[in-house]
Amino acid sequence: MPGVGPVPWGPRAVCYACTVERTANLSKDDLIDVQGTVVAVHSGGLYRVQVDSGQEVLAQLSGRMRRFRIKVVPGDRVTVGVSPYDPVRGIITFRAR
């Protein structure tokens, strides 16, 4: 069907109102830290995190958390580093006590 763009509710749908205001000087390595709660644990070391703004992020553990074998279970409060270019994926950098 010509003239039909991507659907706004697909798997890569982004709630731009929920993300942090974008600036022109962000690089690919800059991460936006957001707080959230782990909702589910998936295979392959992936976690589904419900961010405080209501958005869900698919995240994996950072290298330092894997190195020191820090366990993350559903219900834990975590800090997730989200890329400004792909706000659907992130890296879990900290687990709150």
C-alpha cells in the first residue's frame, strides 16, 4: 500500500514524550540513566525493565555486573543506561539494595 508509513504501535515504537530531551552533541557511547523495576527475565541474559516513565526496556547486564556475579531477579530496582538512538534497549549498570 503506497503512502502507508510504519505503524506507531510496532515493536520498535518509541514514546518520545517519555524520553529525555535530545541534544545535538550526544554520541553513540553516551547513555541516559533511568530508574526502573525488573519485570521479567528472558533467556540469553536479557531482562525486561519497566522504567518509571512507563516505557519498557529490554536490557542486559553490564560487564562489571557479570564479572562480579551480581544477581538480578524480578522486582529489583535497577539503573538502566539507555542509548538516545535506540531507547528500546539498554544496559543494567546498577542494582539498588
